[in-house]
Amino acid sequence: MASSDEQIALEQRYADRVYARIDEQIARLETQLSGVIGAQTASTHQNRSERDSFATFYEDRIGLLRSVSSNAIFGRLDRSDATRHYIGRIGVFTAEGTQLLVDWRAPAAAAFYQATPKCPGGVRLRRHLVTSGRTVVDIEDDVLDGSLLDSDEHHSSLQGEGALLAAVSAKRTGRMGDIVATIQAEQDRIIRHETRGALVVQGGPGTGKTAVALHRAAYQLYTHRKRLEHSGVLIVAPTRGFLRYIERVLPSLGETGVVTLTPGELVPGVRAESHDREDVARVKGSLAMAKVLRRAVKARQQVPKAPIDLNIDGVHITLTPEDVRAARAEARATGRPHNLARTTFVRAALERLVEAYTAELTRLERAWAEEDRADLIHDLRTSHDVKVALNRCWLPYTPQSFARSFFASKERLVHAAGDHVSAREAKLLHRAKDAEWTIEDVALLDEIAELLGDDDTAAQREQKKARAAERSNLEYAEKVLSMIDSEGIVSAAELAAQVGARRDGRSLAERAAADRTWTYGHVVVDEAQELSPMMWRALMRRNPTKSFTIVGDVAQTSSISGADSWDAALSPFIDDRASIEELTVNYRTPSRIMRHASSLAAAHGLSVTEVKSVREGEHDVRFVESSADHLVEKTIAEARSLADLTRGRVAILCLEAHLDAVLAGASAVFGESSVGRGSVGVAREVSIMTPTDAKGLEFDAVVIVQPRDILESHARGANDLYVALTRPTQALSVVFTGDLPIGLRA
């Protein structure tokens, strides 16, 4: 079925109908929002809170519709039973309930991605609508009815090949876009994978791992809405720049409110961006640190070497080591974390002290009665001497205060090391109290927080209030819905949940991000091969049911504590082995470039997933030899040349030692406003960063500076160089002095 003006006009008329309905819904919701905002009934704090909750609900719905209001529709599915469905980013219905557009995640849309000529699954025709804004500019048909095909050989294994190649060849924008219109069968199988446990997506460069993970998150939110709407989804990615790069994908797929964090942000109030030295990172990332930290916390539950004299309003008594040892044993027997067990310790110690206190009062012939015992314990509890003595034995800590004092003491480090790490390794962790937190510290802070615990009295009060508020919300929502025609958009229970979620003025995502103990319904981990065992331990706490989507490539591991294999990385935390799926098609990197990356990987023993590029590419890799004196000059010249050649965004990838000089040179040629440093500069015309910063990102063109230096920079330098080689979608230049690494010139 050829692309014709008549067919395009037909699809345009249908698209106009869909967009008219979306506009109508936006207008209706805006009217309802204006009514809520202008309501005069918000006379009490509760009324104002409820008004703001409804306003936020309408604003979220309007924002969702607007996010797809210019690209909602992208496909058509004609089935052998004569039914027809149009596929889009959200579901759209007429006022009478007739479906105009099927949400891409709905079961009815699955065949759009899964049908093939050999296994059409009842599909006769799959049509891709190529659009510019709301205008249909072209169509591309996959005819899947075997009776209409001369031979399966004439059909590509890539569905919507023309639309796909147009998408992967398009100029980069500095932001990741969704792939919902061009999802391929192997990607769709992973997105819709039915496992409720951990799913590992292993794939080589450019196979769409991140896009698949984000679409799977959107699919999970759509399919398991009731399970996830109150617990949320957490997405963990390597850098804040990377999160900025992907931040528009989920809203474009009809989802907002997902929590996005870097590994350095898992503990609220801490934002770490730098890494430790390799030798330090190796120690901190080891699971042995969990035992070291447990010993360190127990070491702060101290028994004094000698009795402690106490003065209680002129009465002298003694806190003996035996008293403290008995109180400590009683507290430890509860199995509670340090700060929570301290309550038991203090109570047990006071019970022993009150015996000594009453005995001394009797000896001094001071009157007291058994009914005075509670008052006497209060006197002891509030005594300055007693408080100081008990704090010396069992002091409460915050995770940060404990970690700072622990890492500042070589003696404590060596004592806590025990048989778990060597004394030499323990001393590597020593540093000043005011040192900045590193990304490796965050997993340790999380572990310390678990060992310390918090006072749960306030949390219990909040839970009781929340249950009462939930009943009130439901009653209020039912009353409001009886007066508003919602066209079935929301039920009373859903509306009540919205009111409750907004009662404290924060969204679910905001509340979850601020609560270290929050457990999410699903966790997505990108560039997961970089995580240390201790970081995995911290992430597993965020989802005790082990509902994870884990994406990465062990051939791209840079971290000294990262994964060599998924089984080794995950087996300490997941009893039954995780499901592993592989992506094998490279949509990003042309064959002309990928051949060099594969050759390098083979020469240096990297365990890579074999992938096949969908494009040969137009430009050969350029190798530019330079003297040391002209290295920066040659680098900038190549960046300028590739920018002109591709008319796109360029990345210059080099080690930290070269960044300042290259940044200065690029700023002089391209202008300061056009040049960005690090992953946060990904949206600039020219981005200058290390290969580690470039993980997960892509550019129209890349210039690699001094590949041998990258290779030799650390134990996994070959992995970093492999990452750098696989970032471009169009062109690659390598600027070097001396010799090239073995295997680079394929």
C-alpha cells in the first residue's frame, strides 16, 4: 500500500479528530480548574488544602494532555477481523465513550510492535504515521497478511524501517526522546516482560537500553497502576546530567511524578558528585564494609573501665561497669537499631541506678517511699551527671555525625576492621572530619542509617493521623464527584487518594525523595554495571520485593567496584537468579565506527555483547596525529570540522587532565555559551567531558583525545575507551600523539 496524497489526507482527517478531542478535554479541565481556584468556600485550612489538592489534580491532567497535544498519534493497526485501532501516546475517547486512540501500553496495542510477516498474529496492516507537529507528512506501511506477500524475503526484520532509520539518523537535541513510535519487537518483548522480580537488560552500545528501561517504567505504571500509585517508581542513573538528558521521556509517554536520583543522592540531605580514589573505592564498595560498620556501631556502646561517680542533689552514687554491661546486654537483646535500642539501655541503666540511689537515701536516713520510685527515676533521668554518663556509654548519632567521627579516627577504623578488611585497607579510609562526601560514602551512610535507626514515635503518630485523613478524603471526594461530571476520568477512591497525597503540599515523588526509608513499587537502575556491592545493598532496601529493571553492559564497566558479570553482582541479594534479556541491534552507532570499537574490545579481552548496527554510516573514522604542543589546537579543529560536517552536536571526550585546556580552546572558537563541561553540558553545541561522564549519552559526532592515555588511566581504561568510541551517531575523530592503542585501527 503506497504512500499517497489520498492516504495521507485520510490519516490527517483522523488525526484532526483526535487532536480536537484532546483540545476539548484541555478546555474542559481548564474550566474546572478555574472553578476550583475561584471557589469561595475555602474558609478553613482543610478547605484550602482540599481546594489546592483538586487544583493540582487538574493541573497534572492538563499537563499530561498538553505534553502529547502535538504528537499524540503515530500508528494504525488493521486486523484480519476488519477491526482497526489507532495507536498513540495516551488513550483518547469521545464524549460518548468510543475509543479514538489506544494507549501504546494497552494489550490491544501490543501487536503493533510484535507482529511480523511470519507471525502476524491476526494483523493485516501496520501503518506508521510520520508527523510534524499535528500534520501527517508521510505514511509507511508494513503489509503482514501472508496472502498479499510474494515472499517474506522482501521484508526487513525491522518493523517500520523507514521511520526507524529516520529517527536514528536525526540530529541529536541534547535530550533523549521517546522511541514509542519505532519500538522494535525485541525491545517490546522486554518492555512488556511479565516478571515481577528482577529483570536484567544486557545490551551493547546503542541498543536502546535506557529507552527500553524508561518505556518499561511507563508500562509498569500503566499496567500496575493500583500497586504503584502510592509507592511510586524510582529511577537511578549515574549523573545529574544524565537524568536531565532523559527527563522528558516519561512525560512524553504519559507519566509524571517518578522519582529520579543519582547514586550520590540516595540519602536525603546528601548530594555527592565525586568518586574516591580507586584503592579507597574498592574497600568502601566491598560487602565486608557492612560488617565493619556493624562493629563500629557496637563499639560506640561502651562499658566504662572504672566506676563513674554521680552527684544527684548532693547524694553520691556510682554507675558501675557491671551495671552498664547488664543494661547494654538487655538493649542489644531487643535486636533494635542503635538509637532505638538506646531507649532500652537508658531504662535498664536507670533501674539499676535507682536501686543504688534508694539504698544511699536509706543510708543517709532520708525519707522516701516505694510510690516515689517514678519520681526518683525522673530525677535521675534529668540529672546532668547521669545524662553525661549515659551518653558516654551510649550516645545517639545521626548517620552523618557517626560517619564523620568514624572516618576521622585511625584507631576506630582499625578496631572496626577486625578480620573483615586488613589494617592497611582500613587506614585508607582515614580522612578529615570536614571532608566532602563522595558517591562511595552514600552507600555507607545508608548502611549506618540502618544500623542507627530513628525514633519511630513520631512516625506512629503520623500513621494514625493518615488513616483518619484517608477516611475523610474518601467522604469528601464522593461528595465532590456527585456534583462534577468527570466523564469517567477518575473514581472517588482515586480522587480521595489525590487529596490525601497533596494534603501536606508535596507530591508523592517529593515525599518519597525526602524519605530514606521509602519503599518503591519498582526500581529502574541504569548503567547498573557501575554499582558496587554496597550500593546494590542500599538499593535493595528501596524495594524489598526485588521488583527491578536493571540495564547496563558489563563491557562498559569503569568502576573498580563494578560488575564483571550480572550473576556475581546480583547473587548476594537475589536468591533466585534474575531474568536476563539481551538487546542485539545497535541503532546508534554506524558499522563504520562500531568495527573499530569491536576490534579494540577484542584486543583487550572485553566481554562484549555482539550487536549488529542498522546503518553502515556515511563517514569513516578519522585518525589525526598531532604533536603534544598542538594537541588542543588539532582537537578543536576536528570538533569544528565535525560540527560543520554533521550540522549537529559534538562531544570532546578526554581525561580530566585535559579538560581545562580543551574547554578554553573550544570556548574561544565556538563561544562560551555554546560549550558545556561535564554531563550537565550535554545540551550545548559542544560538550567536553570524560568518557565516564559520557556513559549513556549520545552525540552526532565525537572527538576522542589521546586514546592511549584513556586506556592506561586505570585498571578498566579499556572499558572507558570502548564507551567513548560508541557515543557518536554520525562521525568520529581520534586525535593522538605517539602510538594508538592495540586494536583501535580496525
